[in-house]
Amino acid sequence: MHDHNRDHAHGEDHDHGHSEPGWPWLLGSAIICGVATLTGVLLQRTDAPPQLALGLYALAYLSGGWEAALDSLSNLRRFRLDIHFLMLAVAVGAAIIGAWWEGAALLFLFSLSGALEAMAMARTEREIRSLFQEAPKQALLASPDGSTRQIAVAELYPGAIVRILPGEQFPADARVTGGESAADESSLTGESLPVDKAPGDHLFGGTLNTWGVLEASVTRAPGDSAHARIIHLIREAQASKAPSQRFTDRFGTAYTLGILGFSFLMFLWWHLGAGLPAFYGATPESSAFYRAMTLLVVCSPCALVISIPSAILAGIAAGARRGILFRGGVALENLATINRLAVDKTGTLTKGELELVSCESSPPGREDELLALAAALSANSTHPLSRAIVKESLRRKLPAPGEVSGFESISGQGLEGSIGGRIVRQGRRAMFSGDAWLSALPDPQPGLTEVLVQAGEDLRGRILLRDAPRSEAAPLIRRLAEEQIRVTMLTGDRPESAELIAKELGLAEFRAGLHPEDKVKAIRDWRAAGERVAMAGDGVNDAPSLAAADISIGMGLRGSDAVLEQADIVLTHDRLERIVDALSLSRRCRRIIRENLAISLGVVVMLGLAALGSRLALPLGVLGHEGSTVVVVLNSLRLLLR
């Protein structure tokens, strides 16, 4: 690979002493080099003065070799030799023995290959940039009196109230405090359908408000938004190296010196042992120096060096487009090797949000009234049960029963307050332990959470909620079983609740009643037994397990910061089927890497043997060498096609 691309792919902080040229400049230089070379060859076949052809070859050398010369000079300052140095050495050697057109053809094909590689890498960059709209620069700050003023997004702070109009991007991560709308979150999650937004729902900075006016309280500074974190994760991933990439990292200065030494030894053999003229024979092709230079070209590992990073970068871009963020080549390459997936229950196999199953009132028929009273109390609490009750009341559009006064949160039991002159109490059974009506109430079924409500002396009842399984969980488990990957649920929940979920999902293996350290021990035991384990989770308590696994998968941007920092793979859209997509992409990437290595090593060996055993023309050697480089880059880009 040409160094300006390789350094970028490896994420090296380098300084070439010149600004990185874009692929249009490189392609333009290659075209000038090619035209000058072709014109020089044609003039040599006419009666034109030889100085004209020589001038055109000099132009070809300058236009085709300037980028390689600058890179080589920069590397020599750091006592490094690279492929550019080999190419320039061969081109200069060709000029010395009068083989100007061969040297110019070498530089043309080398510079054209570099331009095509740069174009391919630009395509990968463009795929990533297209995922994100440019972040908004201004935001409408709302005042308590209802007025707004425009401020810079950078001035926003957690707790600030912003107003977002239809068609505008959300300036930062925030929680809706007023209004209803829908958000286009496709840039972050890959989900094409707009997501409904109502009070209490979360908004992601950089996503789009589609139709309603919303007011929202900023929850994160703009620099910490989901949008900013995703871009950071992708850049971080591009800079990391895959395990197999370390194989090609060996082809640096040591390999270059080795090839130079081997070519010099072959030069001595062809001259002293085989009797070929050293520099000038009947034709340039008949000299030992010409054959040594041909060997030098065909043994340069351009295609080998680019074969892995090109596939890794394309794979990272393809994943990001699907809402799968691989935090580097290690995760992308290693996911394909797993044979067990451990998953947390709450928030991973289940939605992580309680949903109302039923509302029972005594006397019957007053269920909506009971729910409205419970929602009025719950609006003063941030407990997950309270949030679920408020959300259901909003969904049913129940009228508010009145203001809450004397509100009190009783630790470990429930809530109490006065609404419309009635004392309303809600909570666990312990809160109502002395009440006779409770003894006639049957226990809830396993997996259901019960909230009891009493309003005055004439209304009482209960609300039953559950953390429902995701609709995509059962199909995921079946598909992974078909892929010979065992799925095990690890949960701190009660065994009866875990068993209920496992049966519903068709899950054969589960472990319940686990503390975080128990989950870590289970993963370590599997690994000690020789299994390759991936762990998927979304909560703070999952972070130790994620760290213990071979591959860690963070579920959704709503996951905790600890998970997003720990995870090797982040599924930006909180959908389980993305795990299968990530596994498929990882396997395709590994297959393409193997194909690239086979192509690049095969061409080097084949051309090397040809150069050793026969008079391989330098232009043919260059064509095969550069052609294989372009082939592996194009093969890598196949990852972007699906």
C-alpha cells in the first residue's frame, strides 16, 4: 500500500512535511505521467530530436514520483525505508541504464494505483460521513415566561430548556418536557421509521424533529451527546489495528532492507555467476541490473500491506451504516470466532421498560380513575414503576384528577399524597399490611410486578406491570442456534421470573439470582473451558461481565456510559437482530481478509519466481504488482455493497 493511505489506515500520527493530497490531485498527476510517457515512447519511434522524448520522460518522472519522493524523504528522516523508496530506486536505476520508458511506466502504474487506493479510501470515509448530518450550531433557549432567544449550541448546559421546531435537529441530548412529535433517528440507529416523542422520552442530539414543536431539558453538554460519542467511537475504531494486521506490520524497514539485500545478491549472481553484463548489455533488458530491479519491484509487498487495513476500514464503515459500531479491527475480526453468547435479561432480552399488563379496581369499572390517581402521585417520583404508570396514563390521555398536596415518598414502601381532598396511597403490600381487603387479593403471577393503590375509603385496586420480552429476542435465539452459537441468559432476577422469560423465548440455558461477580465467574469458567464468549448488556451492573468476555456488546445508546466505554461493539439501534448482522459482517470481513492475503502473497510468489527464472519485463512486473494492489482494495470494498 502507498504510505499516505497506510498511515491513515493505521491511525498513525505522522508528519510528511506536506499536506495530504486528495485523490483528485493524485489521479491528475498519474494521468499527466501516463500521457507524458506515452508521448515520449511515440516520439522515440520517429525522427524527432531525442531531447524531446527525454524531456517528456523527465516530466513523467516528476508528475508520477513527487508524492513518493516526499513520503520517502519524510520516512528517511525517521530512519525508515518503505515501498516508495523501492519504487524510486528502481525508477532512478532504469534512467541510469537508459531504460527511461520502463522507469516512467513504473511511476505511472505506481501513481495510478495510489490514486485508485486513495479514491477507494475516500469512498469509505464518505460512507461514514454520510451517516451524520452536520451538527446544529444554534439553539432556541426557552425562558419560563414562554419567550425564546437564540444561543450557540456550545453554550447549552444540562438543565437548560430548549425549544425545537419542526424540521430542526435536536441540538443536544435532552428529555422532552412538553409537546409531541416524532424524531428521525436514522443517522444514529439505522431505524428508518420516525420514533414518537412525548413528555419523558429521550432525544438524541443531531437527530431530526419531524413534525411537532417540542420543549426539552438538556441532559448532556453538546460535546457529550450521542452524536458526538458515535463519531468519536468511529474515529477511534479507524485508528486501531486488527490481530491479522500485525502480521503485515512486519513488512516495514526490515523487509525493505531484506529485499534490497536479496536483489543485490541476485545482481551479483546474474553478473558474476551467469555472466550477464552488469549495467549495459545489447539491450537494457539483458543486464543483471535490470533483472535485479524487476525482482525488487515484484517482491515489494504493496498489496500485502493494504490487504487487511482496507478490509477493516470498509467493514467498520459498513457496520456503522447498519447501526453497528465496531471499536476497531480487533472486535470486527474476533466476533466471528465466538461460540457462546451471554445476555443480560433486563434491557437486553427484555425491553428494560415496565409496561402495564392490567389495572384492577374495586368496585369494578373505575380502572381509569384508579390509574389517573396513581399517575398523579407517580408524577412526583422517578422510580421505574412510577414512570411506567405515568407513561400509560399519558398514552390513554386520562384527565388529571387534580393537584397533589402533602406528597411523601415512604422509603421501601411507596408514595402518599392528597388529591382532591382524598388521601391516595400506592406501593407494595407491606404498605397495606393491616388492611383486610388485602387478604382476599391473590398473589400476582411470576414475572409480574404489583402496585397497590387506595384512594379514600371507596376506591382501591392494583396495577400489574411487567418487563416484556423483545419481539426480536426469540428469532435471534433460533438464528444463533442455527449458527452453532449457544445463548445463555444471565440475570439477577428471581428464578421463577427468569424461567418464565426463558420458556417464552425458547431459551434452553439460563442462570438466575446472580450478582455481578457471579456473572463474571460464569464467563471466566466458560473461557477456561476453551469457549469464546461474547457478552451483551446495557446496564452499569453489566460492565464487569462485558470486561470479562472475549467480545463485549453494548445494547443501544440508552445504555449506561460504563457500558458504552467498555463495549467492543455498540449497537446504536437497540435491536437484538443487529447481533446477527454484526456476526455476519465479521465473518465476511475475515473471509475477504483471507482472500486478500491469498491474492497478494500469490502474486508476489508468482512474479518473484518469474523474475528469478526468466527475463520478466519490468513493465509486466509492475503491471502485475500494482494490479494486485488494486484488486485487493476493490475486493475489500465489496463489504460496502450490502
